Amino acid sequence: MSTVAAIPHVVGVLGGGRMGAGIAHAFLVKGATVIVVERDHEAAAGAHARVSDAVAKSAARGTLGETSEEALARFSTSTDYESFIHCGLVVEAVPEDFELKVTALKAVEAYLSADAFLASNTSSLSVSDLASELHRPANFLGLHFFNPVPASTLIEVVLAKQTSPDLAAAAKGWVEALGKTAVVVNDAPGFASSRLGVAIALEAMRMVEEGVASAEDIDAAMVLGYKHPTGPLKTTDIVGLDVRLGIAEYLHSTLGERFAPPQILRDKVARGELGRKSGKGFFDWTD
């Protein structure tokens, strides 16, 4: 299998959770050598298992183009940031916390060559503010992948004020090479996708809170009436109520009261009802 020229030959991913593993899988199946760095050996082993499972599923679907063994021979995990030293691109996929991302991005940048690129998978934080913390801000942008990465056909390319035109053009090429569609947006709170998606989800939550309709019927209205593949409440369960709350709080602080998180969301998060990952959110996921 030949490596797709538009994709950097060696790609790093910082963070191997559900999103990070999905990002690693996306580049791996298109021919890149991929390195995932995690915080400790246990987390690295979990990341390796997630990516290996995703590769096996691609092979079973007949979409891999090579054997699982051949693909996984180009994949490794590590707990050492120095493992990124030969990467042409590193995508950061750590939790949605500004200070955590700044610390992580600075640590990665220290090991990258001057012509390597760095991206954040942030779904709402200002990429211009993140870029301002780096030594080479022109080499940085947002690459917002969607969950689940293998099934999603969209990547939001978010341009910081500092992003170079060459990187902006290259990023569109990477997205094409991954078999996905790029939506290019200039940096703004929530970009395009999170801002619209969260606005709909918060209103759906308020409707549940006010007793307008059940979660099932609200979602059915959007699926059947507006052709959404899943309703806003089931999507919230898949994304994670805690993740949605964090994004809503950020948008509330930057865009105003229309993004104020409803009490039902705060209460569910406080009870540990985080959606699919906890077994319960707006829906029951225990079956």
C-alpha cells in the first residue's frame, strides 16, 4: 500500500482516548506511521487496544487495503514526548481545558522540528489564544474531528489568526486524503459545528426540563423532521454530558446568556449521568 502523499509520513497524536484513538486510526489506515503518546503505561496500553480494535474492524469491513498486521506495524504508543521528534504533524487530543492544552502543546512543540505542524482537536476553545502561547504560532491550527471518527465524514479546519496560508492549504489536503470533507472556519467561540450543535442541544434540554416532550420525541422530531442522523439529546449522550457542559460554560462566558447551561444538564453531570460512557444520560445505555 502506498502512502498518500498529502498526509505527513509520520503523524503523532497526544492522547489515546476515544477521540485520539479515532484520529490515530484515520491517519494509520491511509498509510501514515502513527505514534500515540499517553500519560502512563496503562493509558498507552488502552490506546493501543482501541486503535488495534478499530483497525481490525476496518479489515473486517474490507476498507483497509492491507492486512491488520501491516497497518499495525506502523503504529506505536509511548509515554515520552520525545517520541514525536520525527513527526511532520502532531494532533493534540487531551481534555477540553485551556491550561491543560497549553501545557500539552508547549511540551509537544519543544520536540518538533521547525517545519513540523501542530494541531488541536479542540471543539470550542480559541485556537488563536492557544497559538499565542506557542513559539511557532504560524505552524498551528485546529483540526476538529467528530465522534466517532471512522464514521464521520467531517473535519472542521479552524484557522487561528496566526495560521500560515501554507498550513491552511495543506490541512485541506490532509482532510481530503483522509477521505473526509473539510469545513474551513476562522477562529470564533465554538467555531461553526459546536456553536450550532450545542445551541440546539441546550434548547432540547430546556424542553425536557419544561415538560414540553420526552427526550425520545424531541429527538424523533429532529431525526424525522430535519433529517438529523441522531437527535440532539442522543448526540449529547454520545459526546458526553460533561463535555457538553464544559463547552456550554465556555460559550456562555464568551457569547452570552443564550448558551447558559440548563439546570437539568448540571444536575445530571453532578449525579454522574454522563451519557453512553456512564450507562445513563438522557437515555439508558445499559443494554
